[in-house]
Amino acid sequence: MDMDQVELYAQKSDVDNNLSDPTVIAKYRLAADIAQDALTKVVARVADGVRVSELCAFGDEIILSYTSKVYNKNSVEKGIAFPTMVSVNDCVEYYSPTGDAGDEYVLRTGDVVKIELGAHIDGYMATNGHTTVVNSNPAAPIEGPAADVICAAHFAAEAALRLMKIGNNNIQVQEAIAEAAALFNCSPVEGTASNEIKRYVIATEKMILNVPDEENRPVQDFVFVANEAYTLNILVSSGDGSCREGALKPTVFSRNVHQNYNLKLKSAREAFNEINNNFGVFPFSIRALENKRHRLGVTELASHQLVTPYPVYYTRASDKVAQFKMTVLVAANGTTRITPALPLPYVHSAYTVPSDSAVAQLLATDAGVKTVKSGKALAGIGASEVAAPAQGMDVDM
């Protein structure tokens, strides 16, 4: 690519990611409202005896139901930006079972349930995630490590959000996450991170690690500037934050656009074509492949690095992991959270946020961060609204 092409590419990127452009904002907002409604409805279905594969399929169906009804005149690409994933207890992320024998999990009372998903409109993506608990007695608060880790992740996310504004840097956010987790005797999860996103780009080089790892995952320090969008992804463990890849085979993949190979198997070629046509650069679950034979083809695609797997990681079996995830726009006129928080599960932690702590001081102010009212962009699309159960968090501060 010569210098003229580089300049043209940079100019197009600036136009595509201009957060002062009402059209760009409208597409982000629509994607966010779709993801928000899908997450709300999936959370409402969490209960003892429910199969995780059913929750995942349900979330994906909601997203596709919405995206099939919008932007149909000009062949605009839209759909799932992240498939619905439901990771339970010590499972960290990326559990999205197909429902086949051997890869299924059925929810039980006491489970700590993390749900994340995402939608995109014309390449502008919004993802969100929430943690809830399967509680057989909703009138009684959840206590113990489950309560501690949910409080830790919630306050870490809220503190981090307040620091994501022009002039602040990623290290400040990283330190706030660690401090909030420590207040509840918890730890951020290793290997997890928040990323800057752009149109058709799920992660740029700008990254906020939940746990610093200069040896294996060096990250360049950066300052937040205008016209940036981020996925803020907070994962906290009730243990030491260490994790390992589990025995389950990955079911979530994304296309590696930098790799090419002349495929031999017909099932692999057909799977590759379906992935390119239906998912583009965005992650997908093999559950979404129309022909089950194509799932076998994905194995060859992965062996030649044509797709990148999202391994399912676990902490220690005795640990609980909580997650809160949101999409944040940093614009010249301020920072906006476009995927609002859902009602929290009813928990009571033995720990508190001391009033003289840096976290408490951050939480005491909105720091100029706005949160949009979700649902406006869905008016007239024809999908019904289902609200999450009204619950609250019982935490001393």
C-alpha cells in the first residue's frame, strides 16, 4: 500500500468513525438498543432448570429479529456482533453451547450467571453484559463469595466508566478496577480486557487490561481522545484471578481476514463461504451455521488459521466470576454509555466501599458521563418489550 492509499484509508476511517456525525451515532444507538433489549429478555429467562444453549439461541434470535427489520433498502450489513454467551460460576467467558450432547449446562439454584452479546448496524457494534444469580427465594439476598464478586465487578465497572473521558489514560482505569476488586477481597481476571472499537473493528491496539501482564501481553499506554468508542469489559473473580483453558472445544470463532488458504474439503469451503457471507469480521457461534456439516469444516478452517477460536476459560472450581460489560462513546462533548445497566441481583456483601477510598470518591460523582435512555431507536420496529425483574443491591457504603 503506497502513501496515497494509506492517506485515503486514514481519511475514510476518520469519516466512518466520526462521533459528531448524526448518522454514525444513530447506527450505534440502534445497535445498542437492540443489544439492550436482547440482554434484558435473556436475563429475565434465567431460572433453575433452564438450558444454557436455549438462552444463547434465544438471545441470538432476538437480535436477528430486530436487525432483519431495519436498513433493508440499501443492503446495509447488520446482525450479531457477538453471539449470546452464558458463562456460569467459574467459567470466565465465551461459553455458547450448541445444545449437542456433551456440551450442555443446565442452570441450578445458586449459579452465578454471566450473559454477554452484541449487535451491529452497518459495522457499528454495541455489546453488553450482565451478571445475575439463580435465586430460589428472590426476597432473600445472596450472600458469600457470589455477593462479593458481583459487588466488586459492579463497582469496578462504575469506577472505570467515570474515568473514561478525554485527558485520562488507560492506567488510571486499570488501577481503579484493581482497587474496587480488592475492596471486596476479589481479583480482576487475568487475560481479560476492554478495547477500543471502530466500524467493522472489534478491537484496536488500544486496550485496557483488567490485570497488567507486561511479559506476555504488553500494552501501550494511551490517553482518551475525542471520537473513540470502547467496549468496557470488567471481569472479576472471588479468587486470585488466575484462569486456564477448559476441556470444552471452542464454539465461538471469528474470521481471520489476514489469512488465506486453498481449502481441500468441500465442507470447509462451504463453511468458509457461509461465514464470509453471513458473519463477515464479527464473531459467530457454530450453532448459527445453517448446515451441521459445516461445523466439521470449521475444524479445518481453524487448523489453517482462517478463523480464530475463542477458547472457554475457567478460574478455580471454587471461585465465582462476575462480569459487567458496556459500550462507551468518548466524544468532544463528553462520554456516553449507550448500553445502560440492568437492575442488579439482590445480594448482600460483608465488605463495603469505604467513604475515604478513591473508588467512593469516583462513585460520588457522575464525572460528566451520560447514560442514554434505551429503547427509543426500537420504536416502530414491532418487537415487544420485556422488562427484567426489579431487584436491588444491598451493599453498605
